[in-house]
Amino acid sequence: MKELVSFIASSLVDQSEAVVVSETVQDDLVVVELRVAKDDLGKVIGKQGRTARAIRALLTAAAGKQNKRARLEILE
């Protein structure tokens, strides 16, 4: 799931080398933390959070196939 978020975020931002994704697993919950350059934060979040919501939906679907739950945290 880390690779999925990394691929999506790198495709959206201008500074793809600044994308950092970390993943922690706790039982059946996977927490994915995404960091991007400050200038690209708006591109990842999108208008009214629509892009972030779409990324979360894809992450939830991917986690569901593995019988897990996932949470995306976008950090500054």
C-alpha cells in the first residue's frame, strides 16, 4: 500500500523527489503517512479535499482486498 500512495502522490506533485511515504502496521490497521513539499500540499489535498478523499478511497479498496483497514495521514 505504501507503493500505491507513493505512485499516486509522485504523479500529482511537481517535486516528486520530495515525496516521502512511511507505513506502520498495527494488527489489521495500516497507517500510511504521506509527506510532500510545502508547495505541493495543495495538489495532494485538492479542492475541498477531493483528491485526498480519492486517494483514501483507493487505499481503502486495496486494504480491503487484504482484509485490513487503512488510514492515510497527510503531514506537512
